[in-house]
Amino acid sequence: MRLLASTDFALRILLRLVAAPDRRLDTPGLALATGVPRNHVHKIVQSLAAAGYVRTTRGSGGGVTLLRSPAQIPIGAIVRHFEAEQALVECDRADGGACPLMPDCALRGILRRARGVFLAALDTTSLADCAPAVSIGNRNIPTLPSPRTRRKSAGASR
Amino acid sequence: MRLLASTDFALRILLRLVAAPDRRLDTPGLALATGVPRNHVHKIVQSLAAAGYVRTTRGSGGGVTLLRSPAQIPIGAIVRHFEAEQALVECDRADGGACPLMPDCALRGILRRARGVFLAALDTTSLADCAPAVSIGNRNIPTLPSPRTRRKSAGASR
């Protein structure tokens, strides 16, 4: 089983924001720090902003900031947000899929219940539980060039 | 979150075998009944045979048969068998992945624990729980041409 790349990327971006809560990062900075391609950073930040997890500020000194404390963002909520449309298997698709064994097969219900258990487990943990090492004192954060240097070398920020 | 296509296909093939325990199905027959592409059926049946879930018999009247009762095949075991190498996210890869937030991030452990809970939930159910409608009296099984007719029209069976 695997999560979507967008879920992986969103968790990385959020965890990087947790690691440096007092430092605004723009799209190029987040891409550099998380290994997420820049065009994906932009789309995922927009989705997180629409859901009320982050705020983006334009202009000099702008960037992305968390709108909630890390302890108030369950991992399960982020996974649900990005995986809402994702089918576990063919018969779990929103259009019912094309498995010839349906509807006389109970597999879909069994898999959905197991997914519910997976998400419930993730609901008991938050971003604060994920990044204990980096959220205290900003230890071990990958070194980034300053925003001014980065903007000069990488062009306009988001 | 999603399961691999091979896991989906393996479950369909096994459930089709549960539905017709007294009728041997060959590769073309299983492909027709499950919607799984024929080359995938062949590979998946080989994997299931190597793991001791099914037996294949060649020649006239040959085909694939279950080697255990459906109640003795947990869904979790099949999912584990086909998803053993599958990483949930980048940092869960066997080679450690390339996420710059590692190793100072606890997300991997949190996701792995949730996956364990997901699989444990599937361990409590078996193939027998998935196909109650079709395993009793072979009701609602998609109509297939007889093996003889099928071999004539579809060429050699495996």
C-alpha cells in the first residue's frame, strides 16, 4: 500500500514549517528544504491554504506560515484531505469500478473498514509528534541560503 | 491510499476460485471471470502457487485450484504477500529514500504503525468472509463458456 505523492509532499512541507515556525519560507525555499518539485509545492500550498492549515503572504518577507499549532494538525486529517478521492482497489472507485465480481463480493467493505482503522490510528498523532527533534530549538534543519540570496539566484519567489 | 494492482488482481483471482471450488479454471477463464489481463493472471497465479495458496495443473481438465480452505486464507496475508516491497511514502523505501527531513523525523514510524493496524484488521478476515454470496451454492457467478468451448475460441490454455 502506498500514499499519493501529494500526501507525502504535503506532510514534508508541513513538517518543514513546523521545524522553522519563526521563519517564513517561500516556494523555492520549501522545494529546496523538502525535495518536493517546485510546481508541486505551489499546488500543495494552495490546497493547504484553502483548507485553513497555512497562510501565504506575498512580497518581500512573504512566504508560507502555519495557521494552527502542530499539535492541532492530526496526521490523519492531512492524509484524508489529500487521499479523499483515492480508491484502494478497483471496486472502491467512486464510479463503482469494473470488477466483474461486484456486487456479490464483500471485499470492498472489508478494505474500507481497514482503511478506517488506518486513518483512526493516524488521527491520534499530530505534526507535533512527527518532528520532535526539529521542532525543539530548530536543531538539524537543512541549511538554506538566506531568502535574499535565494531570490537573486532562483528568480522571483512564488 | 491504494493497494498495488497485483494485490487487487490476486484477491479477485482467489475470490473467483472460492466461488467455484469444484470447477477448475485456466488462465483465459480466470482472466474472463475477473477482468484481470491474461498476462497478469499468469504471473499472479505463479506467485500464489509459490506461496502455497493454489496449485496449477496442466493438460486437459487442468487449471488452478485452491490449496487451502477460504477460511484459512486471511486477506491480510495476501496483502502482505503482494505489498511486501511497497513503500508507503518516500522515507519508507527500503533504501531509505531521499527525503531531506530524515533522519530527524518520526513520520515513518507513525505511518508504519498505522499500516500495521491496517494489516492486523485484514488478518481478522478471510476469503470466506469476502464472498459469502458466491461461496454458498455458487450463486451469482458470471456465466462462462465451458472449458472446451473456451479452448477452441481462445487458443491453448496454460
